[in-house]
Amino acid sequence: MDEPADAKPKRTRFSPPTLQEVTVYCIERQNGITPQDFVDYYAARGWKLNNGVAMKDWRAAVRTWESRRRDDRRETAGPAEGGDDYVA
């Protein structure tokens, strides 16, 4: 019996990436993330997200780390404290 055309493909079960897979992905994206930190962080948490939900896509998690890294850089790139003071 054929499946209906609108049937969703079954999602494969999540398997944690190897350090090498994360390294290759981070190099491809040139994101500056340390792959070992990423793997260690999620391995220590059982590959669960902050809200306790099991991870489904580690590549999406890497992209989230990229986004947060960019946001952190923007916040710390403000003007130096006291830089506008005039000293006579």
C-alpha cells in the first residue's frame, strides 16, 4: 500500500555528532566557535537544550552559538568608559 503524497518523512533518531563533524562544520562556516567547547557543553548536558528538551539538530545549535557570539561582541564593542571626558 502506497503512503499518501502529503505524508511527512520520518525523522531519523538524533545521534550526537563527533568532534570531527563539529570541527568540519565550524570550519566551513568560519564561525570561530571552539568545537571541543561545543561538544563538551552538550555532552555534559546529555545533548539536551537549556529547557531540557532533547536536541534534534546539532547544526542548528551551532548556528545559535554563532548568533549569540555575534550579539555578545556587539554588546562589548561599545565606547570605552570615560572616553568622551575632556581633560584640561
